[in-house]
Amino acid sequence: MDKETERRLKLTAAKVRKTGLQAIRYARSGHVGGSFSVADILTVLYFSKMNIDPEKPRWEDRDRFVLSKGHCTPAMYATLALRGFFPVEDLMGFRSADSYLSGHVEMRHVPGVDMSAGSLGQGLSAAVGMALSAKTFHKSWRTYAVTGDGEIEEGQIWEAVMAAGHYRLDNLTVFVDNNGLQLDGPIREIMSPYPIGEKFKSFGWNVLETDGHDCARIAEAVDAAAACKGRPTVIVAKTIKGKGVSFMENQVRFHGSVPTDDEFRQAFRELDGRIAELEE
Amino acid sequence: MPQKISTRVAYGQALAECGADENLVVFDADLSICTMSCIFRDRYPERFFEAGIAEGNMVGMAAGMASTGKTVFCNSFAMFIAGRAYDQIRNSVAYPHLNVKIVGTHAGLSVGEDGATHQCIEDLALMRVVPGMTVVCPSDANETKEAVRAVAAYDGPCYLRLGRLAVEPVTELPGYRFQLGKGVVLREGSDVALIATGLMVQEAMEAADMLRPKGIHARVIDLHTIKPIDRDLVRKAAFETGAVVTAEEHNILGGLGGAVSEIVASSCPVPVLRVGVEDRFGHSGPASELMERYGLTANHIARQAERAVKMKKGSPENS
């Protein structure tokens, strides 16, 4: 990836974080930590890798994406809005009763969302079904999904992982957003899913690891996944919960708690600084 | 004696016939020779998928498949699909209103010897309370085939409840027409309405025969669609007969009896007595013996019908 492309992706990811945080501020509700950890992955997929058309969100031959960790709507909706699926201003209604932008990803009313999710562990199964559809009906589009590292404590995830391995779904690429924290604390302490890569490998998956905040490396991993034949690919992405705002990083509190007014101000200052730095 | 066929066998044949539609895909969770989806599998192996013994993932995969424009049938025993995969059905299928047909076979006590863990008596209640879900429980082979075609043609989530046991044909009548959301009056009568679903329709027909010599003319209604329920037909039956008995191979809480009571109470209050499993678990045993022990027989329906008639306003015993 050339430096200019990388700079633009980093800038977009910073804007995704800022826009997502604005949505949370309007709503006084929403999940900031996991949104910030997944922001770079979403940016690379939606602004560089996925074959999509914001003008035709239901285009039959588009690549599909499932946010299995469905609570990270601030990042997801910010990404879709910035990509042109709907007006950024609509995020001012996020989580409000009159808005179509619900708390968890929802496919019927939100342009660009391919699958509703929210009850953890279910999205990956849907992604497997999508990839199986493409295989069965000889379609060339790909399916992408992101799960949380806490989410993979759900048994259904491993049913889906088994099925994708069994059906050799090489048109499926899954990210594990490995930020190490879940609502109640560090995943190692709550219910350790480690070693993550080995588990996927034993189910017949191609396992890649990457820095989930390095846009160039994420893009390389996505390309390597597409090149792998006969097996689905998981990209275990090492990330930082709350990435991009100093005092939110690696803090369990920012899983779902809303920042204070002072914290919002400080966070926007940092994100604006980052945006200005990348715009130069 | 007309031939008895179970609704699951009729389902398997009808599903295979629906397979001519190349958009139709079938999943099963290691029970295809029981749910009879094996007939489809043998005819269209490229569009049949094993999920293995993992029903939650099966329903999720079906949702993903349906999101790409396919009609998806998803099979298991009622207990292990409506029960175990309830959350997946609710959140991955019904909430996005995807075109997935949840098929629960071996419903109710008539599973027999396998016992309580396999005897699902809660599925109608579970599926009925999910917003936007269509719930169908056909009474015989003929109606099952009609139901399969109808749910396949309908674009949205459905639950189809089927049984293991062979049942008598009750709908092979001139003029019979199946329509989703519309009940069928199988016999006219003005003293009491017997509203039944699934294999209890055959029992209700027999109960009507038993009541005749006692001078009670029972109307028999086959309510194959539990949701959306045929409100007009139920209301009319309550109004015209003044007494209702429901019959289902299901807990008396939350299923057909619950649904009928809700309508009658709010539109035409008359006595409603419910025949079904009285809020307890099933047990191992031969199906016919269990039906007897749990009161799921024509005899029992007839007795309740007599009680309901006596409870009517204006009945000599009530004056």
C-alpha cells in the first residue's frame, strides 16, 4: 500500500472514531471501547477492500459484511455514513426513538447493513450462511465478518467455525477484534478464549495475525485471505479497546459507559488533533 | 379404512416437490431421515446442507442464506429448533423478517417412547409470541402438503409444526381450500365449537360424533394457522355456538387455547375450555397410551364440550 493511500485510510479511521463518538454524545448511550478498537478494520474493508456501491446498498453481487459484535454501531454507522450510505447528520438520531439508527446493527432500515446482530454469537453463523450461498450458487462476491474476542466465548461461534471449516468456505474472511477486554473485565480473567488462532486452526481455518490498527497490514491480511484456497481465513487482529483516545485505551469502563462532559471534550480534542495531523 | 400418514412424511414429499424451485435451500441438523427432509436431499443434494448437531448455528446459517434471496427450510425436532434455537429464530430470523421456514417435527407427546426431553409442548407458545412469525400446525397429510406449498410461497419467517404419528385424513373433502391465516370449518354445528389443531383435529371430529346422540351439535374447526389467527372465524364460532372447546397436543398455556381465549375474551365472552397437556412434562410410553393418560382424546374433548354447553348463559343449570 502506498503512503498516500495509507494516510487517507488513517485519516478516515480517525474520522470514523470522531463521528462515532459524536453519535454516542448525541445519544448519551452507546459502546465506545469496542467501536474504537474495530474502527481501522472497518475503514480498510469499506474504504479499500470491499466491492460495494453506496448508491445500490442491496446490489446482488456486492460483498457482504456482518458485524457479529453488533453493539459497535457507533463505528459501523459512522463508517457507512462516511462511505455515503446515508447522511452523516442522521447519526444525531442514533439510539433515539424517532431514528432508524438503532442501538445494534439492523438490516431492514439501515442502508449498507447486511445482517442484523446484537445477541452475541449469532452473526458469524449468518456470515457462514452467506458464504455458503455464494458457493452454492456460484457467485464471486466475498463475505466478511467481525467478532469480538469476548464474543467467541459463545458456543455458537464454534459451531459456525466448525461449519465454515467443514464446507471449506474460502470466500469467508473473519476478523477477531482481539482487544482483550469484555464488559466485566479482561477476557483472560472472565473466560479465556486463548489460544484463539490454534482453535480456529484445529477447525481447518487459515489463521493470520495482524496489528488491528495498522491499515496497511490489515489490507495485506485481507488480500492474503482472498488468495487462500480451500479454507476460510480468520485474521486475529491485536487491537486496543478505546484506541485513539489516551484515557480510554485499555479501560474496561469504556466498554459501554458513556463518557462525562469533560471526557467528551478531552476526547474530541485528541481526535481533532489526530485528524489535523493527518490532513497536513 | 383410509390410509393414515404422518404429517412429517407428507412434508418430506411436499418439500421435495417444492425443490423444483431452484431458489429453495434446505438445512437439517442430523435428523433428515426423521424430519423426512432426506427426500429433498436425495433429489437435490447440491441444495441440501447438513448443519450437524448444532441447531443454533443451523438457524443462523439459514438466516444468512435467506439474506441473499433464497427460500430456506430449516429442520429439526420441534424441541431442538423452536426450543433450543429460540434466540436465533427470534433475533437472526424474525427480527430481520427473513425468508426462513422453521420446521419442527416430532412435536408433542406423540413422539412416544423418547420421553419428556423430546416431547415439545411449548413450541406453539414460543413461536406465537415472536412478532411477525407465522405459525402453522396442519392436521393431516393433505393439509400438510398444502401448508408446505403456502409457506414456501410466502416471503417471511414461518414455523411449521409437524408430528411423528400417522394421522387420519380429515381434510380430504370436496371444496376444501387451504389458505394461510384461515381456519376450516370441517363440520357445521350450533351448540358448541370444537376448535382444534394438528392431530387433535381427528379427535375433535370423533368427539363431534360422540356428542351427536346426546343432542349436542358440535361445530368442528380445523385451525391450522395459529398465527395470524383467523379472528373472524373464532369470533363467529363463539357468537353462534356460545361455547368453545380448544384441543391441541401442547401445553394448555400459550398455544391454541391461549390464542382462542384471547380473542373470545376480548370480542365475544363465552366459556372456553382447553384440552391439552395440563402444564406438566410428558413421559415415555407408547403414543396412544400417552394421549389417553394426558387426556388428549376424543372422549376427553366430548366431556369438556358437555361441560362447556352447561356453562353457557341461559343454560338451565346456570339459571
